[in-house]
Amino acid sequence: MRFLGLFPSYSLGACLGVLLYTGAAVADVYDGGCTGSSSVKLRIGNGGAGQSGLVKELSDRFIKNQTDDCRSHNLFKVEWVKGDTTETISNMGAGKVDIGITYSAAAEEIAIKSGTAKGCKYRGNATSGMPCFGECKGHTERPCYTFRDHFYLAGPKNNTPEITSSDDISVTFSKLYNAAENGTARFLSRYDKSATNIKDAQLWINIGQVPWATAYSKWYHQYVAYPVQALKAAILLEEFTITDRGTFLTLRDENEGLTNRAKIYKSGDKVSELLNPADIIISTKAKGETDQLAMAFIKWALGGEGQAVIANFQKKDKYCLYKGYPGGPTVSPSCKWDIEGQSREPDRLDGQFDL
């Protein structure tokens, strides 16, 4: 693996990543394609699904659903507030976000118990399926399980750790650790308190390693950036990283030549530890019409129309990015799942790249 010549780009890339990430949240606004005067009535906080375009697709379709295909006089807009799970929950507490699409059940449960957010009513011990709307005796309040993304362990094709398809995730990370300690592999972490960062930290801790602790391991690349930018950096620097399917396919749609330089070693549809459930929670600061609209969004998203939007969300290469929640409405996606070109044997890459 070639690290010489990459360090100048590494330093510049890390600095740029921090500068980009620590700026104010970037918001986009969606109107469902409706024309006429309207204002923002719902604000959705999210990171990866916003970058992939799913938040836009859900927002536009929800607006059309609520306005009779734009024929209603009560038109409105939905705003996407960019932020990872930690930022989104913080924004909810500050009243800057009405709905959070987040990826950490523990953080969501804490937000609900602390009064920052509220979730959905599930009967008994159910954690998925359609929740109860309205009166529901004996219910438990939990985050609203909405769809499934899938984490990937991606890295350079030369496979210096010698990871095999039969390796479980602990063996995989043990091999990765040994290769990194031997100087033949590096690992990029977003290191930003995002759900992805929490996941990679869990995977390292599960094999008894904390490479970010003092003195932190030199092969552990702390690259603070949003999902697409972090994956791009990992590929260019030939480093292993935890990313997610939605991010991988979003970058593939933008630059297939770049993603073809990487190999997916483990994926959440085959390794349970890499499943990435996405939940919705509502800010308790959302009141009146906003609270009603937020609840209507959840009910719509968990219903047949919303789940069809999620299951059929795809890029130009016709790959599905996500799956609906377990026990939800039956949907037959029009897109494909298995990613072509990811089953071939890894080969050596040559050449150097700059961030």
C-alpha cells in the first residue's frame, strides 16, 4: 500500500473536512413541484438520506399527498436541515428541527425519555411494524422504525488484511487491525459522533481495540466530514472505512469510476452487526399545526405510499438504496439490489490521487 506521497493530501483533506463539517447546517427547501405562494411548515433533520436525495423525494411526495397534487390552497414547503444523528437531536432540542430521521436507537430513546422528542406507540413489546395512531392501550413509546439502510465495510481492492467472505465481523476487524499495525492498511473514521462513527467505534471496541485513545494509532485517520465526502476521501487515500449503502450508491451515481476503485468487503444485508435502521422522532417543541403535520408525515411515511417511495428510491443505475421497515406494507421494488462488479476478485491499484 502506498502512503508516501499521500500525506500532503491527507493533511489538506483533513483540514478541508473539518472546515466543511463545522460550518452552519446547510438547508434545502422542497415544494413538491407546486407553484404559488407558500412557506416552510415542516423541517426535517438528517444527514445521509438527505445527501442521497431520499429526504427530497419523501418531502415532495408528501406535499403532493397533503395538497391534492398541488390543487389545494394550503400549499407548504418542507426544509431539510443537514446534520448527523447527534446534530439532529441537538437541533430538535433547540427548536431548529421538527422531525429527525436518525440512526441511533440508544440516542433516540434518551431523547424521548428526556422530553426532547417523542416517538410512536407500539403495542406490547413490538419494535417494528405499523404503530398505533390514536388510542392504544398498553402501548410502549419508541422511535418510529421507518426504513433500513445498510452499513458497508469498504476498502481498497488489494485486500492486504486478507479478509474472506466467511469471516465474521470480529474476525474481519481483527485482520484489519493486524494489517494496520503492520503498516499495510489504514482506516478512516468520520470521528464526528454520527451513527456511522458510533458503529465503527463499536466494531473496534468489540475486538478490544480503541485506536483513537491516547496515543492514538497512526493508521486511524480521523476525517470529520459528511458521508459522501468521507467515502470519497477513503477511496482516494486507499483506506478502509465504514459507510452505508445509500452513501455508496449516491457516490457511485456521481462518479462510478471512483467507486469502482473500492471493494465492499462486508454489508449489512448479510452481516447483522452492519444493519443500519433509520427511525423518525418528533421534536416536543413542534406545536399545533407543525406537530399535526409532523405526525401526518410519519403516518404517511409508514404507510403504503411512503414505503413504496422508500423501497423504490433509486439512482440512474436502477439500484435500490433502501428497504422498508420489517413488518411494513408489502412493496415490490422496481429496482435491483445486488451491486454488479462487487463480487470479482480484488486487484492492485496503481497511481496516486489528490483530495
